[in-house]
Amino acid sequence: MRVLKYMVVAFAGAVLLPACQKDLLNTVPNDRISTDIFWKTDNDATLAANAIYTDMAETPDHFFGWDNMSDILFTNPTGPVEAAIKQGQYDALNSRISADWNTYYAGIRGANSFMTHVDEVQTTNPALISRLKGEVRALRAYFYMKLASLWGDVPLITTELSLAESEKLTRAPVDKVWDFVAAELDTAASLLPVKQTDVGRITKGAALAIKARAMLYAGRYDASATAAGQVMASNTYSLYPTYKTLFGYAAENNAEDILDVQFLADVYQNNIFQVLAPRSVNASSKWVPTKAMVDQFEMKTGLAITDPASGYDPANPYVNRDPRLSYSIFVPKDTLPNGKIFNSLPSSTTGDAVGSSFVVSPTGWNVKKYVNKEDLSKPTDCGINIMLIRYAEVLLTYAESMIEQNKLDQSVYDAINKVRQRGDVKMPVIATGQTQDQLRAIVRNERTVELAFEGFRYLDIRRWKIAATVMPGNVYGLTYKDTDGSLKTVVVPGWNQTWSDKLYLWPIPQKEIDLNKNLTQNTGW
């Protein structure tokens, strides 16, 4: 985050200080920040809290890797470790799995250390310490939300541990973890301000939004709806008027953005243009949309493209579709960041033609979200922020949680329709009188379309228990009219996916099992 990105330099300076001491017989360790010199000032507390944010930060590859493990995004080439997870061919040695486990527990370890020592600070600003405690509690809960969602039962650690203690840890029941997450976020929300002076820091609304998401994942729908309702009732957030520009520089830190990772070109940059944009604009098309995603976008009439009454024309598949399709995905005839026309049809002679090179999109589409023309000349030096939580998610979380409780009142329709009726989207309102099953299907589709490529789909298909339906088989791309006039659909060559129910939970990393025989493995692994 922009306000936090100088923390590494600050900590490096702190680490180097002991080396300058003249009394070499009374040294302080120079390979870490010692408690002998730390936890003295308000600035120490701020630096310690800042450091924990780094374990929540997302790089573009890690961020888009979430959706790549689902049915809506494909990786090109197929080398990233997420590809094995997508394919259903991985084990407890997978490096994405071990890296995420290590990252979340590193954040928890930092949070536990903070909560253990922060009261040693001789503060001149008690309000600051209280706020930092709220931020750290929210971060710790965020990490546990991730762990519980991915692994189920996990070790629940809330204090500093010795090496010997860590080797005796056991897995806590996932319900106990969710209890902790809920209580931690309640406490955090009570300590946090509605707004922060420094952008990028967790606010009261962010803590409640994390709780709404966590309780949705836990299947605790009443608690989820309550937390989401608190965010909605705060009147702090609103939908940005234009979805088309929501992911651009001019929209950064707008009223829809509840929590994000802040970047700054030349200082703390990302390579989001490079990994998303089409090859013809000097990018790599690394993470590309699939037909499974494109087909989710309804017609402007509000009907699915599979509905015979929808008016969908396979020969003109992008005409009269939900506007969010063209705002989220580069499709043929779109204008590229360099002003040229995108043409990925296999018969085209452009640099984006499907099959022309291993660095073009193998599906014929590219992600448009977060691809900005300002980054055209420096595709690996982008400063665009990545949003982790936005208000549209809160509205859809509220709606889904109410639907799952069969509480189908007007507030459910209002929440969904606010998202569908955004200024430049204007999809038809969902009429009242729907059944629970109908509304469930509606909100799931709305969530997939509205939040496409924002890291939600993988956990959604797992908690909805639909992965066995949507994951197996081939990956498909665009449909096009061949030279003989027939319609053909691109099939990604040499790729096939499988699914088994053990994949609904990740395996505990093998290294952790090897180090601690008290840790049991998830079923089937």
C-alpha cells in the first residue's frame, strides 16, 4: 500500500543500527530487530503494524492466479503452479499451496508478536495504539479467513510460540477458527475509524466487509448479512458511476473502494499490463478469459444466451450483451490501448491471431480490467491499485446471505439491482416474486459477472460445491466464422481438466507434516 511501501527501508535502517555500537562485548543481534531496542516508541508500533500488511498484499500473478484455478481464467503458457491446481493434478508439494500457507502464518506470527509487545510502548498517543491494534486484529482475521477457506481445520495460534511449542501444534476445528475470526473482526471494528488519514489502511468498514465475506464463506449467513448490512447502513460507500473506468487511474480510492493494495509507478510498481494485455501491445497474455466466463454475461434483455428467446446470435456473439462484457474483456473489434483494433480471429494476420504464437491468447480474449493506456509504454512499471474489497461485493454478499436464509424481502432485490443498475451498466432489474432457487441462481451469476477476474471464483465454486460440474473437460475460447462459412469454437490444445471431491480442500503442505507429526492431512491426500 502506498502509505506502507517504505516500511522495508525503515526496518532495514533499524536492523543496521546495532552494528554501529562501540561496545562490541554487549552487542544486540544484527540479523533481526531486537526487543532490546524495539517496542519503545509510537513509531515502532506503526512500523510493526505496517510490516504485517505486506502479507496481505497481492502481486498481479498471485491475484489472477486465484481465478485461474477456477473455470473462468486460463494461464498462458501453462507453466505457473496454479495450472496444476486448475488441472486437478497436484499434491501436497505444490509450491502455491506451501507459499500461501507460509505467507498467511507469517502474517499471523507478526500479528501475534504485535499484540504481545505493543503495550510495552511508552506511547504519547493512546488513540494511535488503539487504532493499530484494530488494524492488526483485522489483518490476523483476514489471514485466518484465507486459511479456513482453503484448508478447513488449521492450527489456531494467537500468541507467540517457541520452536518446541510450534512442533506440537494440532489443527483446530474450522468452526473454532470461524468463531475466532468473527470475534476478532468485531473487536477490530470497534477500534477502527470510519476513515483513515492514510489511504490503504484498514477502516471500520473494511473490518466489517471482511467479516461479511468470512461469514459467507463459513456458511454463517445471518452473521454475514448483519455485517454487510452494517457496511451498507454506514452510508460511507457507494457504487462508482461507471464500471468501464472503475479499474483505471482516475477512479483510484473512490467511494466504492473499501480496501486495496496501493501501488506507485517507479517506487512500488506492478506488471499488471504486461501479464494481461494482448500480445500486439507488447504484453504476454498470461492470464486469459475462457468461454465459461464469456458465456456468463447475459443479453441486454436480462436473458441468458442459452435462452431461445434471448436473441443471441453465435455469429455475432458480442452484440447486445451485458455491457460489463466489453468493459471486462477484450473481444474482437475492440480498440486496444494503442488505438488499433483487436482482432484475434485465427484467420487474421495480426499479432493477436489465435494459434499464431505461444504468447498470444489461446482463447482469443484478453482481460481488460486494470489494463490502462497510461501503462502502454511501461507495461512492467504500473502504478494502478488492486482492489481487494469493493462495495459491489458487499451488496452481493448481503443478497446471497439473505437468500440462503430464505429471507426474500425487498432489500435483497434492492441490493442486486443496485449493482445491475450502475450508471453505464443498466441491466434490467430483477423482478420481485422469485423463488429461493431462482434468486440463488441470479445472485451467483451476478457475482461471477460483476466480480470477474477479482479473485473470487475459485472459492465460490468450492463453497457452492459446483466445481465437479464446471471444472472437468477442455478449455474453450471464442466462436468464429471459418473461411468456409461454418462456425467453429477454439479449443485450447493439449489441455484437459479433472476434478475429485478431495480438491474441495487443499492438502496441508508436506513440509509441515514432515516437521510436525501432530498435523493430520486432509482426507484423500
